[in-house]
Amino acid sequence: MSFTVAQRQRAVGLYKRLLRTSRKTFDGDAVAIAAARDETRRRFKEAAKETDATKIDDGLKMGDEIVSVLRQNVVQGKWRQEKEAYELRMTKDTELGNNDSIK
């Protein structure tokens, strides 16, 4: 057994979303964008060898979760010497929660 047509279409869409999301998340950081692209490519090449339909679906689900984490929970920080502090670059998708659940 190998990828079904639906799984292949889902994988192609996921691959594109991961690349697009990492470019947006790491905007302006060519090293981070290249590393994310290379890691995405490596993992997809490895996953292409999988033949178990359940494992393929699990991998696609994990990829969707990674897209969500990149969009909502990862921010860039740049050191600003004049302020002696890090400046964070948030996006419209960045999850801004509170710490009530950990108090």
C-alpha cells in the first residue's frame, strides 16, 4: 500500500503550507527560512517511503499541527542594543494568551 490520491493531494498542500508559513514566520531571517525549508524537504522525502496508511495519516496530522504552532506560537526576537532588550515581531495570527492556567 502507498499514498492514496487524497493523501497525496493533502501532502502536497501541507508541504506548500509549511513552506509558506515558515517564510512568513521567519520573515527577514534567511538562515531560519533555509533551515525550515531544508528540514521540511528532508522530512517529506523520508515520509514518501512510508507504506502504512495509518502512519501516513498520522504524519499529515502532525504536519497540520506544526503549521498551527508556527503560525500561533512562534515569534521572532531581535536584540536592540539601543533599548538593551529584545524586540518581538508578532503577526496577526500570534496567540496572545494569559498565564491564568499556570498560576
